[in-house]
Amino acid sequence: MQTPTSRAWFDARGFKVVAFSDVAHRDGYGWELVRLPQEVTAEAFLDDTTGAFTFRCLTTAPLPFEVVHRFALEASEAVPPRP
């Protein structure tokens, strides 16, 4: 089951971040980088069972470097969410 939390992010480039937790297919928490209107292009995911924090690129289309850099930097600070 995913519990998404969407927020506008990097609007000038047409991207948003969707935070999610997953317990149906894998146990953990992550962020998806979505190119608007709805293409998931990348994912940062912390697996609760293994402790692995991973990044996956889910598109073959080029992504702006500054968008990927910001996504990776902010995900490294916010995944998992802190109280």
C-alpha cells in the first residue's frame, strides 16, 4: 500500500516529488521524481528490511542535471522522514 504525499517542487522545470511508503511489495519509504503531468522518472528508496538506500532512474529520456542533483540532495536529507 502506498501513501503518497505530493508537493510542488522545482516547478520551473515541470517536476514534483511524491513521498510514499510501501508495505505491499517492499517495506520502506521513498520519494519519486515525477515529470509533470505524471511520468515517474526517478526514485530514492530506503528499504526498512535491509537498510539499503537506493536510487533508480526510471526513464531513458534525459533529465536536467540540476533537477537530479537537487532530488538526490534533498532525498538524502529527508528519506526517511524525521519527526
